[in-house]
Amino acid sequence: MATEAPPPPSGTETDTGPAQPTTEQFIEVQEGEEFGELRRTYRSFAFPLTVAFIAWYLLYVVLCNYAGDFMGTKLFGNVNVALVLGLGQFATTFLIAWLYSRHAANRLDPKAEAIKARMEADA
């Protein structure tokens, strides 16, 4: 899958650092099994969590619109169900960000670094 962006500089040494891979090398890596595995690893984490979070958010919105009595139920003091679930949205967001950071550091970054190192060595 090529883009409209100009190709990277040719595989020669430049003033900015080591040689850059050619467009053909990028396409070859993109079509390779190792890159496909990297994409599957990313998608297997990102897509289910995205769907789950959107469902959780929509549940909150639907409850706010159609279950006002339930959402207004006081749990203690002036704290009601709506407030707890709303704060749960923030907590869930930070939890997902933390989980993704761990996932990327443990599973994505090593694979991506291996691909990058191989491409730079071949350039």
C-alpha cells in the first residue's frame, strides 16, 4: 500500500544520520509476515478495548437519558450513581492508557525495534 508522500532519500549516507531504506524496502517489510504479526498484536489489543470502552460510554449515556431515577439514586451523602459511573469513565480511560503503555512496551516495541534495526542494517 503506497502513499502519495514522496519517497525517503535513497539508501546513501546523509548528513542527518544513517542511510534511509528505499520505498521498495518499506513496501517489502509492510507486506512481510513479521510486520503482519506486529499489526495483529496491536489490533488484538486495541480493537476489543475500543469496542468495550465505547459500549461502556454508550451505556452511561443511555442510562443518563432513560434511567434518570436509577442514576439519581443516592449512594451516600450527595453522591449518586451517575456521579460514580461518570468518574468511572475517567478511571477507565486512565486504566486503558496504562494497560496500552504496558502492552506496547512488552509486545509491540520489541517487534517494531527488530523491524527497524533490520531495515536500517539493510539500507
